[in-house]
Amino acid sequence: MILDGRKPAKLIEERVKQEIDKLDFTPTLATIIVGEDPASKVYVQAKDKACKRVGINTITRELPIDAKRSVLISTIEELNREKDIHAILIQLPLPAHLDANGITEFVYPSKDVEGLHPLNLGRLVTERAGIAPCTPSGVIELLKYYNISLDGKNAVVVGHSAIVGKPMALLLLKEWSTVTVCHIKTQNLSKHTKEADVLISAVGKPGLITADMVKDGAIVVDIGITKVGGELLGDVVFDAVNEKVSAITPVPGGVGPMTVAMLLKNTVECARRSKNWRANNHD
């Protein structure tokens, strides 16, 4: 079974549009992008088109690849102060000289559309209502759409980034999976991946997951996306792995549309939280 993300993403978009129609203001999402990462450009373009479809305003702040940390922080703080900006997205990855973990703390939690502020990540850990990172939450929604139960399954996540790998593991635990997280220091990666009922790769290394690393009948979710030449490639060798598994996401068209759809959903949630915060603080 091919886990096409475009179908459930369309349903989420329709629900988001209905929610926006009920609001007495128009949600606005601001994106900050530093440098010229090709995969980031693809995501930002897809995001802008989706926002337009559902009625979300967008603005983009583009900074040069050598932008100083102080410039990025001042840009974030400016957007924090703007009453008509309800959600802020810092497009990752950032250039090597900028620490993403330190930077995300400067976004107001109520405007943190990716759920990466320590307060929002803490809510995820403690299973309290909050804003969860778009890609991991999109994966969960995708599997639910196709009626794939995670209850009791052995789930292996390859990649332990703060934006995908770690929150992905937390959301899988919430669904009662038994979770293993692998990373660059993991020894004998295939030993772990072969035991996975659900294998999720989020590394960004084309061809990392080969057919001999996957158990027969497994469910494979490919989050990795890398632009090579004019082609978008995932972590999984799709054609070979597809012969062995019961379900697999394509790249593109799998997780990508779900990430964008969850961004729209989170933007509306941020808009509500941002407006409530200002009302409660008499601003």
C-alpha cells in the first residue's frame, strides 16, 4: 500500500478552511529563511501555496546565509511584537554558525508554529495540550488515515533531531508503540531496523535504508528529503523496499503534504493562542 499524503492533507486543509471561516480575523504566518537551502525553498513554496488555498496570510523574511545571530534574533523579536503576526516559522536547517536550539527559544510560545520552544516541547513530553512539531504529528495523522494501528508495535526512528526524531518518538510512545531511536552513533543500524514493525527514517541521506535493512511486511515512513540535481530523493530506496513491505510513503507526495497541512492547522491554533494571550494581558 502506498501511503499517499495528498488525500489526508486535503481533508485537513478543508477542516482548517472551515475553522478560519469562523474567525473574525485572518491568521498570518511569518517565515524566516536564512540562506538558499534547496529543500527549504521547496517547502516554503509549498507552504505559501497551501496558506493561500485556505485563507492564511503569509510574509517571508529572507536573511543572507552569513547573517549574524543578533540579526536573526532581532528579526524574531520584531515579529513577536507585531500584533497581526500570529505564527512564526524559522525554516530549518539553519546555517552551521547558528544554533537552532538556542534560536527557537526567542519565539513566543504562543506563536511557535513548529512547537519547538522548550515550553511546547515540555507540553509534548507531559502529554498536555499544546502545539506539536508539524512533521511528526503529520506522520501520526497519515497512519491514522490509513487505519494503521501503532498500539504495541515495535517502532524504530532513524534520526534524533529536535524537530523530527525526538518528537516523533514521543508521539509514537503516546500511541503505545515500543520505540527505539537510532542516530549517527548507533552501531549496526540494520540490526535495529530489521526489528521494526514501523520504520521511520528522518535523516536526509538518500539511499540510507535499503531492502536488506527492512523486515518483511513492515510499514515504512520516509521523512528524509534531499534535492539531488533536479530530483527530490528520500532516505529509502523506494523500488526495492516496496517489494518487501506492507505500506510505504513515497517521496515526494508522502509525508511532505502532511507536514504542510499540519503547519496550516498549527497556524490557526497559534492565531487563537496569540489572540487569547493578548486579550488576557490587556494588549
